[in-house]
Amino acid sequence: MAGVILKNVIKHFGKIVAVSSVNLEIKEGEFVILVGPSGCGKSTTLRMVAGLESVTSGEIYIGDRLVNNISPKGRNIAMVFQNYALYPHKTVYQNMAFGLKLRRFPKDEIDRSVKDVAKVLGIGELLDRRPDHLSGGQRQRVAVGRAIVRKPEVFLFDEPLSNLDAKLRVHMRAELILLHKRLETTMIYVTHDQVEAMTMGDRIVIMKDGIVQQIGTPLEVFHQPRNLFVASFIGSPTMNFVECTLIQEDGNRYLKASGFKLRMPLSDKKSVGRYIDQKVILGIRPEYIYDIRMCRPGLVDGNTMRAMVEVIEPLGSESIIYFKVNGHSLIGKLEATTEIEMGQSLELCLDMAKVHLFDPATGDLIQELN
């Protein structure tokens, strides 16, 4: 296995900047997810690592080798595509063995490798079938198996689960996590699905408009988003955002908007003095909005608001509730045992220790500014 390093990597398509100055270091054996909306540059970045797209400027290293001018087959990588890219006229065995045959591996070694990998992936009984006789999940396993038998230094996955149904995607996510644990090989995985990113990766690279917005572990990007985009993209349902004015009264700081006034915690470590009497964006995740009847002691004082219940989405153990607070829309994630009806007026409390403040002009998280 090998690590992967991207240094100031840029990709232009004519006048269009698809990827802008990406700097990323992936350690040996690490599982890194590139995530973002369509057109953010994540697949283009992956294809440059694979050698399927040229680099406009910058450097890409696989291990200690600069690979900018090395062909895809010389990079010792294996790529799994969204559409599986299996040969329809070949059997599962022939598809998995094809790359090894091109590299002139001995026949007995090919046979042993294919059968060993097929056993690991649970497709040993499918080796004589052709792709049109396989389910979507089985085809995906064959595509992954074809990559594994080559024993590459780096695995590249380009949205490999997007063609599968929801239940099978969950199952295949777990299989890929276990596969990475078993192989301990460097993996780079592209997806637009933030649930895949949060559940699979050691680290997540969040991209927008060709620019890396944040790199971190799943918990880091969830709890410490650097800007409004990351905060809104990561998490389901999305983070709530409300424009407020930050005021100071009687030695306390408050977030004031139409319909509520919330006291900032005294233990708050963010220095926001520069924003006193100015607009800020309050961000809070649905998990930290509570029905006051279920709120633990210590959260209620100065942290409540009156809301109207608009929509209820019961999900079994919990319910997603859509509220209106004097024209502001909020989403909460409450316990299903909470008795709530549509149209009901409800008092909510917020865990102010979990609030994020963002600059409305730049969208950046407000850090220590004094």
C-alpha cells in the first residue's frame, strides 16, 4: 500500500476551473472520502489521481513517486466505477481474471487469486455466471473483486453504490468498511451522499465549486464545521440557520430575533465581541432542540422559544418536527414518545452550548476575533 499526496492540484477545462488548488495528504492504509454536491470537483480529483485526467498544474504523488506523467496502468491503482464496467460477454471469473491475464500472471496464480477473493466477497458460487444474470449488489462485488485481485497500492471508488437500492447500499457500506479493515489498503472514495461519508471514512474531504472546504474526521466536521456550507451539507436533517442580532445586556450576551431572545452561555469560549450589535447567523442542529417538557435541568433558563408545529414525520424511535417561530423555520428531532400534534403551540428549549455562530457576509464560523 501507499499514501497519496496532492500538492496545489488544479484542473481547468478550457476557462472552467473544475478543481482549484487542492492540497491533501492521505496516509498509508487510510480510508478517505471526497464528498460534495454534483459539479464540486470530487470525481475530477479522483480521476486525476487515477491518471484518467491530466493535471493542469500541481503535483500528485503515490507513495514516493511523482505520477503526473505516468499512465494509469503504471500507477498500480485499481478503480471501481459507478456503472461497474464489467465485460457483458465474460463470466464473473473471466472479468476478475482479465487484468491479471493482461499482466501475464501464471494461470495457477490467477486461479488461486480469483477464487480466494471470490470467497472473501461471497461470490464463489457465481464465477460461471455472466453480468446480466447478476443482481446489482452481485455486480458491485464482482467489480470490487476485480480490483482486489490486482493487489494495488491504492483503491479508488467513484460513487460505486449510487445505482443500488437503499437497503442494499446500507449492506454494501458495511461490507466495504469490513473489506478495508481486512485489506488495510489505502482507499479514496467519492460520493455525494453525506451519510456514506459520515459512516465509512477515517477522514472526510468536503468540496464545493472545486475548492476544499474542510478536511477532518466525521465527528470533527459534524461538531466543528468551518463554514455555513459544511454545516448545512453534513447532517440529516440539515442544521437550522436563523439570522439574529448579537446584543449585550447586564453583562450577558444574547441572540435576538423576531420571536425570541436567547442567552449565550457564560462558558462560551468563542470571542465574539466584534459582532456586538451586528447580525450573525445562529446555527443549531435538530438534535439539540427539545420540547421543554423533556428538557434536562439547566437548559431552560433564558433559552426558550414558542413555536407552532407545522409538520410531523414519525420515524419510529424519533420524529422529525417542522416548526415556525414568528416566521422562522426550524427543524427538530424529538423522541417519538413526545405527544405532539400538527398546529400545536409548543415551547422549545435550545442547548446553547451547541450553537454555532457564522459571519453572514463570509459564511465563515466566527472564531476568536478580539
